Amino acid sequence: MSCRGASTVEQLPTWDVRGAPARTTTPTRASAAAERRRKRAERGRPPGDIAWKLQRRKCLLEGKRRLSAWSLLLAGLGIGLMIVTMELSWHKCHMYVSSTLGAAITISTLLLLGLIVAYHIRDIQLFMIDEGIEEWTVALTRERKLYISLELLVCVVHPYSIVFPWTSNAPWSNAGIVLSNLMFLRIYLVQRVIFLYSKVLNPSYQTIGSLSKINLKFYFVLKVLMNRCPGKILLLFVFSVWFIASWALSLCERQNRHNSTNDVLASMWLIPITFLTIGYGDKVPFTACGKFICLIIGALGVFCTALFIAVIAKKLELSKDEKHVHNFMQDILLTKEVQKIAANLIEVAWLLYKHRKRQDQRKIKIYQRSLLSTVCKFRKAKLKQRKLWDQVSAMMELSKMHFVLCEMNSKMSDSYSELEKRLVTLATKVDALATGFEELPSHICEAFKQQLKE
């Protein structure tokens, strides 16, 4: 009988003497673990096979990447359908078109929820392989449950076509507008795609990061991108916030047709003015939703302004080689200036000495003033040169310290290798002494025996 037939027979209930079915015994944990090992062996997946684990991990990682990309695509599709639906409802479009688009938004949301659940299943499987866990319930911690629930709650938010029928006025209720704006929270999926498609998940990256005790998450990828191309990242973020906040603000302000900010162009003017903390006051939000959006934009504006200043300051800072060239040229110019002032000082002193012999008081006073001004210029030039030398010496001291540290490191490594050689030699000698001490009693006995024989 095959294995399938044997398992079927084992699952049949047993009958006692009276003809009643006997109570089946529940399997213990040991039997369940043995069953899992048997099934794994039947499928050709031994528990200690490293090659299979690596291959499985690679497949799960590729699955996570694909699921994250499709999730972001569906999230963007849902946001785009929502924008189109709200614009058509604003322009009094036919109810059938709005209802169809609302149903499409709901379908895309359900598909997005399925992809997110599949993504977290892959994530749990990958965690089980990395940590060597057999039971998936162990990997499903309280923090993970909370994170999955929060993510599903964020993605399930949309203007429901059942609760809010897509008529000409229903989408413009307060709940419909709030739910439409909350759909922009799905943009958080961008950071997941950026992280999964970056080079951080490379095995070499992971190995070096684990040895250096660095947490390779999206924050690390963001810092790498800000270090590599900070201007492009900040401009992309600012323009994205500008367009999204402008449309969201116009959506909130369209409840009152007499508002000056119910147009997208007017909102595109108000958002950068609020972002830059200028606030002319010609256009202001009237609804609570619009005021809340402007408050968030003002806080983001302060944050991005500080980042822009830091990036500009870093870009304008001289590099090490540029500082060396600049200091070298400044030293040459200051040396020439000191030499020129010294020559002028000698000339003025000679003229003063000559006119003192002639007893010309008017010329003496003139050249005395010139002498004093030349001495002041000479002192200022020497002070500038001394400050420049201090800066150069500080840079040279840092370079010299680095060189000294490298030299000390090389000497310590050499001494350590020499110490290892001496320890090996000493261990060999100690072994020889131990062998001699072990043979010493036998030699003593032989010597005594020879003396007794004699």
C-alpha cells in the first residue's frame, strides 16, 4: 500500500467491542514534529540543508519585491481613480460613471489588501528561515500583529461605494472628503519599494552591516541617498508634497463654492506660500480640513528649509585638497604683502632719518605718521600670516596624527606577530621539558638498577 493509502487508513476511526466508534487520541507535540519532519523529508527538504535554505530565501525575497511593486502600483491606481471620480462628481458627471469608478476603487482596494497579506506571509516565512523557526506562530509577535493591522487599516480606507453612493452630492460629504484625502497615506509603500530594490539586501551588504552592528533599514537607505544626491531627493519630495497638498486642499475647500481656495490653481499658490512660511494673507483656508493641511505643510516647510540649508552649507564647504591649495596661495600672497610693507617701512624710516638731519619739522611729522601707519599695516599682515600658519599647522597635525596612528598600528601588528612566534617557540620548549620530565623517572630507575648491579 502506498504512503497516501497508509495515511488514509490511519485516519479511520477504530471501533470497540460494542460497535461504537472509539475515541481517537490527539497527537502530541513530539508526534506532530515527527510528522512535519517526515513530510519535509518526503518533499526533499531536509531541515539542515543550507543550500535549500539559501535558495528558498532568495525566492522569498524576489516574491517580496514583486508583491511590493504590485502593491504600490495598485495603490497608485486607486488614488488615481479616486481623483478622477471626485473631479467627475464635481463637474456633475453621470451617476453610472461615478458608480463604476467607485466600484473599481473598491476592487483595487481589496486586491491591495490581498497583496499586503501575501507580502507579510512572505516576510514571516523569510523570518522563519533566517531565525531557524519551525512554527509560524512564534514569528507572529505582538508588534508584528500591530504593524500588520495598522497597515491594513491604512490601506482599507477609501470612499466606499456602498456607504457613500456615487451620486452628484454624496462624495462631497465630510466623510467622503476625509476618506478621499486619507487615501494618500498609501504613499508609504514607496519607501518599501525603494528599500527592497536597493543594494542593501545584497549578501555582502548584510554581512558587513551585521559585523559593524548597523541596522540596514530604510533609514540607512535614505541617509545613503541624501549623501549621494541630496538636491534631487529634496526637490522630488517638495514637488510631490506641493501637488498632492494642492489637490487635497482644493478638495476640502470645494464644500463652499464661495471660497477663494476651492480652485486647484489657487491652492497651488497657497501651498508654497505656507510652505515657505511667508503667509501673504490674500488666500486663506476656511474649512477645518484645509486648515489642518496648511498646518502640516507649514511644519514640513520648516523641516525642508533646514535640510536645504544644511545641504547648501555642505556643498559650499571646501574639500581637503581645496583647503590646501587655498592656504598655499594665501600664504604666498601674505608673504608678498609682508615683504612689500617691510620695504615701505624701511623707505619711510630712511626718509624720516634724512629729514631729521635737515631739521624739517613739517616733513618729520608727515613721515612719522606714515611710519606709524606702516607699522600698523605690518603688524596686521603678520597677524594674518600667523593665523594662516596656525590653520595649516592644525591640518598638518591632523595628517601627522593620522600617519602616526597608522605607523603605531603597523608596529603593533608586527610586534603581535613576533609575540605569537615567540609563544609558539616557548610552547615547543615547554612541551620538550614536559616530555623530559615524563622520561626522568625511567632514567632514574635505570641508573639505580645499574648501580645495584655493580
